[in-house]
Amino acid sequence: MIFWHLGGALFLFRLAFKDPDADLRFLAIGALLPDAIEWVVGWSVPAGGTGAGRLIGHSLAFCIGLLVAALVLTRRGSRGRKGAVVVVVGAILHLVLDLMWIEPQLLLWPMLGYDLPAGIETDWSGLARLSAADLLPIGQEIVGLGYLAWLARRARLADPQRRARLWRSGTLRT
């Protein structure tokens, strides 16, 4: 689910941090990173023979590893470190938006054991088999897209100069 994670992460980040200078391009990367990793790894190495599924990208260990890498590989006070930490925040917000505390075996992997739960479908693989009874993912996508559209209108992104500044600097002025 792309719009749910982008819109939700952007909403929660702006609500909690209120940092107008944060590079939102890095937040978008972090918000999509767990699903992107699961998609790539899920197609190359099936999780327990079940095909694409949620793997370690949806665990706190993954986010902590990202944070450690960001702190070790970047210099204190640099723009690179700030961007790397925003990627980590985006990945953590992804876990929040996926309600990962419902699956503690995966969220707290490997603290509760090294075996990953089998059969947890990702948003990528599950969208193809949606039925009329399972409209939650579609509703989440609509909410995310609606927030992004509202924010784009509020930030007046119809103006080419404002759009260019967003793409160039990653900052959004509303």
C-alpha cells in the first residue's frame, strides 16, 4: 500500500516532529522501505515456502539496524545523518501504520525466536486477491491519497515553482 504509507507517515511525522526543514524525500523512502524489501526478498527467497510475505523488514531489529548503520556511517551534525535518521523514522512509522504490535512474533524478531510466522501476506501480495468483504486496504489507500491531495492543495503544489522546490529540497511549506 503506497498511498497509505506515504500519506500516513507524512501526517504522523508532521504532527509529531513539526520540522519544516526535514527532507520529506527521505521520509518517503523510509515509509516504503519495509514493503520494498519484503517484495524483493519475498520473490527471491520465499518465506517458509509461502511466497512473498512479511519478513524481517517489519521487525524492530530491522529499524534498529538501520539506525545503527545511519549513526555509524554518517558524521554527527551532517545533512546526511539527518536524512538517514529521517529514513529510519519513516520505517518506524511504516510499522505503526501496519499495526505490527498485533504480530509480536514478527515485530520482536528475533527476541521471541528465530522462526518467522508463516503466511503473513504483505500489502503487495494481498491486494491482488481482495474480495468485497476485505475493503480495509482500499479504504486505507483512499485515506492516504486523500491526505496527500489535501496537503498538495494546501501547499499550492499546482505552482510549478513550488513543485520544483519540493523535488529539489524535499521541504514542504504550507
